Amino acid sequence: MFDKAALDKLFDDLRGKYGEQSDWEDILRQAHLGVAYSDANVPLASKNIDPRVASAIEQHKP
């Protein structure tokens, strides 16, 4: 389960990589949804989570 430190690192990483892109709001929305799925042990691939977001979630997953 993600704790505050892991969430901060995840969102900082995403913001640094994609914060200036036109689809930033969609990426952010996907990240929130992806974290919820991840915490519930639902495979992200089965839920059509953006691959950029899924990769970051797997990287920062505690």
C-alpha cells in the first residue's frame, strides 16, 4: 500500500517527466486511479491505465 512518502515520490516523478505536457491532467487522473487499483491488488494492465503511469506506479510501489 502506498504511504505518503511513496505517493510524494510518484507524483514528483510524474510531474518532472510529464508536468508540461498537454495531457498532464489526464496523467494525473490516471495516477490517482492507478494507485487505488494498485492498493487493491488489481492489475493495472486490466484497467487500461496509461503505460507511463503504470510504469511509474510499479517503480514507486512500496
